[in-house]
Amino acid sequence: MLTLLARLLRALNSESGAWALAIAFVLGMIMGFTPLWRVHNLVILLVALLFRVNLSGFILSFVICSAFAFLLDPLFHSVGFAVLSAEGWQPVGQAMYDSAFWRVVQFHHTITLGSLIISLAFAPVLAVISYWLVSQYRRRIQAWFNRLRIVQALKANRFWAIYSNLRG
């Protein structure tokens, strides 16, 4: 876990784009909110690996959102149930369930569909917020943070050694 945090700090302090980190957070959020063993999560993982997003940010976002997903499951269920039981979606839902491909994708499960809908709806918001936070961190907080006495004390422990080894 220390290595993961050190890599995230390295990414925050690096010259890599703030949008790359924001997209990593978004992909991790989508994968964390939705049930893990689904086909769309394999696609998200493939996108994350192909486009070389920051894996530390992706994994950290995935872990944090997975922890919150259990608390949000009732909301995911209600949204998925509302969509699946809507009158206009009944023929579409039935056609999807009759197809072997869509049955494998498992969008007929209320939590899967609801969590994916909420994740995709919240993705642009998280992307903009995380971009702004990374930009603000780099612009304002990074220099101030490095001058704090506690940070200077932390530089003397094992965490700083791991972080320094990653930088080199």
C-alpha cells in the first residue's frame, strides 16, 4: 500500500498530464462501482492498459469506490430496477435477455445496470473535479506542502525511501 501511495504521489508530482490522472480516476470509479466480474469491467481494464493511464490512480480509485459501492448498492438497485421495469424498456430488456451475448454482459441484473448508469452519469463530473484538484495541487499545494515540517520529517522514513526509489 505504501508503494501504491508513493506511485500516486509520483504521478501527482510528475509532468504527466492532469487529464491522464483524471481519466485514471474515472475508469477506476466505474470499475469500482460496478460488480467486479462483468464483461464491461474487462473492457475498462483493457482501455486502461492500452491507453496507459496511470495505474496507481486507477487502482486507488478502484479500491476507494469499491468500498463505497456496498453502501450505494440500494441506490444502484433502485435505479436499475426503475430502468428495467419501465414500460418503454420492456421490449428492449426482453430482447437483450433473449440474446446470449447480452445475457453474458448481465445488464438484466438491477445492480449491474444501475451502477453502470450512475457511474457513467457521474464520470464527467469526477473527470472535471479530479482534473481541477490535480491542477490545483500542482499549482498551489505542492510547494507549500513540501515546506511543512511534518513532510520534512516523513522524508526521513521508509515511505520517502520507497518514493525516492521510484523517482530514480
